[in-house]
Amino acid sequence: MARVKRGVTAHAKHKKVYDAAKGFRGRRKNTIRAAKAAVDKAMVYAYRDRKNKKRTIRALWIQRLNAAVREMGITYSRFMDGMTKAGIVIDRKVLSELAIHEPAAFKDIVDKAKSALPAAAA
């Protein structure tokens, strides 16, 4: 049986790792052991942070909404309570965009939410 030389396969595998490690600093970009470890860790971070990004963006929408409704004399939590009681079902992403780009429409929604709250608490 003929001898199998694996240089071509190994080179291809290493090239894939080096391409993924492009832009890393020091030995992490050009030494296969260090590069492989760095790329593996980078992939873990990438997977984790794709999930965390969703949390961060939702928090940003909530902060924007809180700032916008406070200008109209109500807190975020009271606003969301009023939205529920008024039967308005609009997600935070759309509300945030409305607050930024369509302040008049957003004011109408806030007024409806306020009117749905009990008078003593508002």
C-alpha cells in the first residue's frame, strides 16, 4: 500500500484557521496552536454575544421610551401599564422608532395610555 502524505490536507486545515485569525495580534495570527485556541474562543464569544445583542438592543429601546414618556409627564412602567389597560399592542421597537421619528403619533399613543390609567394614580 502506498504511503499517504498529508501535507496538502494539513495545509488546507491550517489555512482555514489562519484566515479566521486574520487581524489578531502577535502569535495568535500566525502560529497554529495559538491561532486555533484564539479562533475557538472567538467563536464562543461570537455565539454568546449574538444572544446578548438582543438583550442590549431591547434595553436601549426601553431607555429611549422612558426618556420620551418622561417628557410627557409619565414614567415608563406607568406608560406600559396604560398601554396594556388601553389594549394597545405595539412592541417596544416600534414604539421607540415612533418616539424618535413620529413624535406626534407617539404623543397620541401616550395620551391614550394615560387616559386608560386610573385618575388617582396618574
